[in-house]
Amino acid sequence: MEQNYQNIEDFIQDESFVSWVKGNSDEAAEFWENWRSNHPESADLLEEAKYMVKGIPFMKAPLEKQELEDQLSRLQHAIGQEAKEISIPARKKFLVLKWAAVLLLLISSSFLLYQFLTSAETLTYTTDFAETREIVLEDESRILLNANSQIQFASDLNEKQLKEIWLEGEAYFDIKPQDRASSYLIHAGNIDSRIIGTSFNLNTRKASSVLSLDEGLIEVSHSSGKKKKLSAGQSLFFDEKEQTFITRTDRNKIWNSWREQVWLFDDEISFGDILGRVEAEYGLKVEIKNDSLRHRRLEGSVSIENMEVLLESLSYIFEIEIKKSGDSVLYIE
């Protein structure tokens, strides 16, 4: 059984070696354990052959990304060539192409693994019902996350020229001024907002996300490709039916009031709209006897520092009876 093993092919073409690697033969295991002890100078070659049989890439040190790309490109090019100027017997040509394909697969896998291991981690911040949370970014920009909401961004956000953030729910952003080469891109529902430095509120709970701008200038784009610039003091949403942006100059206080632990509402906001917000931010299911109550409209404000005070205030303003059952249901009469 003893023979001269000078390269990887000598090993992987040996049936006893393959049996040993796959654990199929006690006799082969005994032989190869002894062979490894007697040939320490071939330890690296033997290990490479083992990994080749197992189908796992073996590298003494991680390859640089550019080196992996170069090797991958060279192998793809080599496999695609017919090499007509070289006369190779059919069986040997098959073996050469076979092993080239195996090597291509292994290097491709290594490249993908490298990209996975070196890619930035995604950071996720969430809030529970009736909870708010402030997130301070590396450049000292601040995000106040409203109840039952979530934001996500890459852990290396501060190193990027385009700093992308994904929002679900509602948040208030206070973005520090960026240099000319940098900007934030906030993805929220059906609109994306490019930010250089500004303060604004974003709410994705409606059919169309609502943005209200306190300071600065924002360029907003819709998934349809339409764009709109928003100035300080304006609020905006996209009318899907008319396929156009709608802007207002009198709604910012209403949209942003939650930051002061207050809800403001006027005759454009129905009691049903307010109940929808109670459901979204406090996790309470609403059961209402007279559905026409949902259409009532009154101007006012309620404190949201405490849920019990909120419900009592709504009951008083709208002259209705609100009963809370456990932690999940509101009965309204």
C-alpha cells in the first residue's frame, strides 16, 4: 500500500485515502494515521488533499478580496477556452476540466464566504407599545423612535457617503449637517428622503407615509419615480389615486406633537383616526357599539404620558364611555 505521494492527485486517486477521509475503513484509518506520523514533511499536502475530498476549501491564510476575484476570473476564462492548440487525450481533458471546475467552485465559495464575513452587520432598534427610544448615531445625529416602531441601518453607517436607514412606524430625525459628499437616505413606506442636515418627523402608519419638516430642505422621491422638494414648515404625503405629492403648511404641529407627550387633533382628524393611533401605539383592540362614533370630529389635545389619562381625556372630550378590559381591549359606547 505504501507508495510515493508527491501531489494532491496522488492522494485523492488513492481509494484507501478516500476511505480514510470518509471514515469507511478501519484498516485505511490505521494505515494513514501511521503514514502521517512517518511523513511530517507532507502534513500540509495531506491536509489539503483531505479538505479537497471533503469538498471544503483549504487555505493556510485568508486570501485578499482582489486575489480571490483574480483567481476566479482566471479560472472562468480557462474553463471557457477550448485550448485547440494543445492535444490532450479525451480522458485526461475530462479530468483537467473536472478538477478546474471543482477548483472554480471552491474559490467561488471562498469568495462568497469572504464577502459574507466582511460585510457590515445590520443594527435593528425597536420599541414596544407605549414606549419611545432615542438612538444617537456616531455623527451625533439623533433619532427619537415612537411606540411600536423599528429602524435598521448598517453598523458602518458613519463610514458611508450614502447613509441608508429603513423605518417602520414613526420617528423624529435630527440629522447633523453633512459634508458635500455625504447624505442620509431614509426609506419609509412608499417614499425615500435624501437628507443633508435637517429635522423632521416621518410616519409610515398611513396608506402613504407622511413627512413633516421643521428645518432644512429635503428631496423626497416616490416609488413611482416622482420627486418633490420639501421646505421647512411643510408636510407631505403621496396621493396614490391622483399620483401626485400633496403638501401642506399647517400640519407640522399636529404630526410632531407626540414628541412633547401630547396628541393634537383638529376637525380634519376623526375619532376613528385617533382610535387607529391608540391601536397602533398602545396595542389595544377597539370594539365600538355605535360605529358612527368613529366619524365624530372635535378639536383638542390629550396627554399621552399615561394611558389611563389618555383614555379618560378622550372619553371627556368626545362625551363617550370608554372601558378597558385587561391589557388588550377597549369597549366604547
